[in-house]
Amino acid sequence: MTVHILEAARVLTGRGQVLTPGTVVLTDRRIVWVGLSRQLPKPWAAVPATARIRLPEATILPGLIDAHVHLSFGGAPRPPVALLATTRMEVAATIHAALRQLRDAGITTVRDLGAPRYIDSSTLADLDAGPRVLTATIPLTVAGGHCAGLGGAVSETAEIDQLVAANATRGADWIKVMVTGGFTTGGRSSPYEPQFTDDQLARIVTAARAHGLPVAAHAHGSAGIRQAVGAGVDSIEHCTWMTPDGFDLDHGVVREIVNRRIMVCPTINHHARDATGRLPWAVRREQLRVMLDAGVRLIPGTDSGIPQTPHDQYAYSLPIWTDLGYSAADIIELATAAAAQALRIDHLTGTLTAGHVGDLIAVPGDPMTDLGALTTPVVVATAGHLHYPDTTTTAEENTRP
Ligand SMILES: [Zn+2]
């Protein structure tokens, strides 16, 4: 049994406690104890100081969760096209690099929302102690539609049922559906227009439910958002309320999003504040404030893997949430406990709780007063495996046989 005792100036449990100084004990994959350092129970209190991990200037908190990434995209401008031109091995290498980057940036869980046909959970499980991956495997779309190059074009009921069933077999944790077109596909894909009929979308949700899987709906345009809400999806991705010539935020649909407890992941990356052109931040910020005021549950995610959005920039996107009125403490909660709850894994991660999986980070200083601290984790634990992002990879603990 491997035991790690981590002591820090501060431990944020994610359950409303700040322990100063605090200690977390990990054995194998799990957190077994969290508390004030002076209350550390006997067997571990007897461990000599030299055998503990002492972080007297740091804060320990739950690992970060990015609710919207694309592990296999590698920053390509037209990912589905680029992916078709690569081999399975090359995609696996891209995913490995993405997971290393995420891990070293303190992200211990991601939701991967769209991958090519040959990526399944066993490909992800082959990786060395990386972040937890909730995967949607192949997104459902229409022929020639958004990300159709990933292999998920469906139309007839039987095709919908087959692909959802195949994704479930591949280990899908979510079913992703491209309700509208998108920006990275080109051609016939319009982000403003729905791709499916109401009946097709209802069938997709029914098929996902039959496998016990929640549905994540990619929807930019207002018509698509309205359709996704009506079909009863579980999360809306992007949710930009766009029309071909402007914006149309529908307050009635916003109320339905609240009533149905649908989560919205608005995919805010580290560039969001500087955005000009089609979706300037002032417009976006106003939309998000309206949704927040109405009681919509927003969850952070970056869409990393798309162009100009590397996987390790998540912590740089988080201070942007202060523009929506969130405090640093609120933002930390959003990116950890609230995200875990929204993704239905709060029994595993998101807070520092005895019995949970050993996912945590240590950052210099106090992120409650300076969110910038989250950009430079000094220790990252993924399922109890310790990593030191500042040091070379050869210094990493290797607990795999
Ligand atoms: Zn995406």
C-alpha cells in the first residue's frame, strides 16, 4: 500500500471548509483522511516529517474539471477532416499528449465531447495515470453535417438506435448530438440552423435513456437550443443564441432550461474576453448574465483541442468568470464541486472527502485571493498518482507495474 501524507498551509475541502494548516492522506487510489494538520490521527502522525510531502506555502484543493474538451483534435483547423487523414496510432498519440498537458495543468477530470470512430474507452484506459475521461465517443450528426467526418451521420430510427448502442458499447458516458451546425466544419454546416427534425432528436434522447446515458447537445443557434430543450437533453454546449443576422435570446426557453434543470456549458476559453467579430464578449457576457439571473446552472469548459485553444489553458479562462459576478471562491467551486455534480461524478471527485478518488492539486499561495495561482500547480494527484508539473517527467513517480 502506497501512503502519501500531504501537508499544506491551506486545504480547501470544497465542502465549505478551509483547514489552516491542513493535511490530506492518500492511500493507493483514494483519499482516506482530510483535516487540520494538528488532528492527524496516530498511525500517520508517527510518520517522520521527511517522509511527508510538505507544502508550507501552498494550498491543496480538489483537482480541476474541464467539462468540454476534444482530446483527439490536436488544434487542427478542420478536425474531422484532419482526423480522417490520420491513423489510429497517431490519434492515440494526440490523446496521450493532450492528457499529459491536462494533467500537468491540474485538470484531473475532462468530458471529451466528440471523438473519431476508433476511439473507445479502452484506448483511453491504456494511458498512464492521466485525468479521468468521461467520453461521448462518436457524436451524432447528419450526412454532411457538423463533424460528420467523425463517422456519426444518422437519419433513420434504426441508424440512431445502432449508433447510440455502439457508443454505449465503446464505453460512452454521454451521448453527444450536434443539434445545430458548427464553425469548424464548413460546407453545408450552419451553426444557426437545426440539423435534425424534432422527431429524430426525440429518438436520440430516448435511445440514450435506454442505455442510461445523458445527452449533451451542441447548439449555437436559438432554433436549435429551443429544439434541444424540447427534446429533454441534459446539457447544452455553447448556447450562443445566434441567428444568421444577430442574436435571439428567448426568455421562455431560458425558463425551460431552468425548470428542466438542464446544464449549460458555454465553452469560455482563455481568449473569450478579447473576442470580437461574430460573438463579442460584451454580447456573450450579457447573455450569460441573463441566464444566470434566471437560475441557469452554468458549468465551465473550454472546448480545448480546437484551434488556438490548448488543453493547458483552462486555469487562464477561469478569472473571466469574475465578469459574470462570481467571486474567486465561487469560481473554484464551479470548476470542482459544481462541475462534478453536474457531470454526475460527485460521489467520486470534486471535493476532498474521505473515500473519494485521490484527485487533487496543490498551488502556490492562496487561490481564494489570487485565481492566477491555479495556473501553476506544483503537485497534481490523479487517482492517487502524484505528479510534479515543475519537474522533468523522469522524476515522476511510476506506480505502474
Ligand atoms: Zn466542442
